[in-house]
Amino acid sequence: MNLTVLPSRLDHIDRVLPPHHDLSVETLINQHTLLPFYGCFWSPRRILNLRRSMRYASKSKAEPSAGLHASHVKLPQWLRYCPECSQGDRQKVGFRYWHRLHQLPGVNICAVHATRLEDTTIPARVLGKWQRLVTAEEGIRLRTRLPRSIRDKRDHETILRIARDCEWLLSTSCTGVNTLELRRRYLSLLQERQFATWAGRLRRSRIVAELSKYYSREVLGHIGCDLGPPDRNNWAIRMFHKSRIEQAHPLQHLLVIQWLGFSVSAFMSLEREALPFGNGPWPCLNPSTNHYKDLRIKTCRVSRSAKGSAPLGLFSCATCQFTYVRRGPDEAPEGAFRIGRVKIWGKWWEECLRELWMDPTIGFKDMQTQLGVCFATVKRQAKRLGLRPRQFLERDTESALGRKAA
């Protein structure tokens, strides 16, 4: 049994160990298996079920339920080690031992020393008959060989960053993530970079094309994450769907996270939501007030357009009740001062309209300037408020002036 992968029947090890030991089953799982790596992007429920499979003997074996057998990302064939790490282990603790980090698939660079890992002649996984355990001291003394190296410097840096992300994953307790929140986090970042619409539709061709530019074929082939055509079966597209996000291999998640510009630790602590109109506060665009363009609106309610392709922001000023809707997203800071359609004019605007309308000395052009609307809107809103037509007001004013002159 190799504790570095996903073994079962760990409760049996717990029973046969000497009394009063402090090596619990949970310690074995968390610190001596690859569950923190494989389960880092799983739901808590799935992790709990896998922990049970690893603890007890059951018909549902741990490795098949984790999808290891069906994955295109293959496990290393041989146990591996870093020469510098093994030398340091002997100096610190007096002997060499196998490191989980060195047995991860797709990564043949030490995250600590940035050097190539070496293969031993000890099989990483033994299928079939039981065989004796081989210590690192014995395995490293046997003939070893260097695996195929990554020649390009940029590719080497890519693999090194992934190795360091893997190191962070192995150090976590692995309690699971909310997969719906994980998908929303991905979608928010894709929308900001225009790789998805604000309705949540993926721009598949662009995603695959940009990933192909960011990663070389050699790196993707080395990890086992080759990119095919931009259809629904492509792993880079499939992993963004809520029903398939848990089926993605952790290395695929790490590739996408690095492409989006984050380390896995920064990404997991990221609290993101789609903000097509940026962070508030936003300006009140009621030109009839003394706080015109002041940043007074603190909340923005986002909805979708009728076709679902663009976000709509609803902005309402608590002071004057002026409420407007505009289409997003904002591509520049000046977009915040762009107004779309007014839903509620508010008491201040309506009172200003009344005062201007009732004053026959004020022309329509001045009204339009002070109210910030066109001529048709002025007439339409005056009619809605029940104001007398202007020609009657002007006639009444002329009659009053005539009587006064007489």
C-alpha cells in the first residue's frame, strides 16, 4: 500500500499500531496521502464520502471514486525524489524519506529548490499482489534516472509555479469548497476579461485560443492537459459548467488560475462577484439638484437585458429619489456619468419642472438645459403631472398684463 495516493482501510493501520500512538487516521489522510491535492476543488460532501472510503474497507474504492482511473492526467510511474531535499532530510532528521509533493502528477520540478526530480526504479503504484514497502534510503541508493526535462525557460517557470501551488494545496486541511461559489468566481474573472458574456455564456473559441497562447504545447502535453477544439468536451470549457466543475483535474484548475493571473492561495481567498459597473458609490445624475454628479448612490442592482447579453444597472438616489437604468459594462471611468433611461424622476426634478413650466419667461431651451432632457420629454412629463398647456399660461399672463395696464 502506498500512502502517497488514496489508500483504503486506514482504520486497520490505526488498530495494528502500538498503543498510545498519536498517528490518527485523519492525520494519515491529511499529511500522508494526496487527498488535499485531489479534493481541493471538491464539495465538502464528496470529500466526506472519500474520507470514509479511505478509512474503511468498502466496495467503493477510493481511487476510482476520485476519478484517477478515468483521468487523462496520469500518475508518475516511478517514485521520485529531489537530491537536495533528500540530502537536507538526512542532515535534519537523520534519514531520507519520500515526499508527497514529489509524487504529484504532471510536476517533475521541486517546488523548494526549483530542480528536476529524479526517478527511482521503485514503482509508484503496485497493482495486483502485495509487495514489500521500500524506504527512501533503499530506493534512492538504487539506480535512478532523470525524466524528460523542460527546455524552455518560460515553460520551466510555468511548471515551477504549478509545483508551488501544489505545495500550498498539500498544506491545507481540505474541507471542501462551495462549487457554485467557485464557478461564480471563475465566471466573474472571465467576464472582466471578456471571455464570457454578462449572461454567463462562455466565449469558447476565445478561451481556448488565449490558453493556447499562454501555454506551449510542450507544457500542456507534459502535464497531460492537451487542448483540443473549443467544443463542450474540451476540459477548459467543461470545467466552467456547474455540473462538471468537480470532474476537472486539480492541475487543470491550477492552469486556469495561473492563466487568470493568480496563485492558488490568492485565488481561494478571493471574494469576487460580477461588478460590470465597478465599485460604488455612483453619481446622482439629476441635473435639477445642487448635488448633480455627486457620488451619493451607494447601491447598484444588476439585472440582465431582455436578450441577456448585457448587464443593466439600476441606480437610485436616496436624497432626491432620481432613479435611472443604464446598460453596461463600464469600459472606462467616464461610463459612470452616462445615463440611460430614467425610471423615477423624483420629487426634486418634478418640482423644478413645475417652477420652470409655470414661468412663461423661461423658454423650452432653458428648460431642457436645466432639466437635462429633450423637448419631447419636457412636454410628456408636464402632461403626466397635470400641468396646464403653456399656450394657456401665456394667454393668462398676457390678459393679466392687459388688465393691469388698463
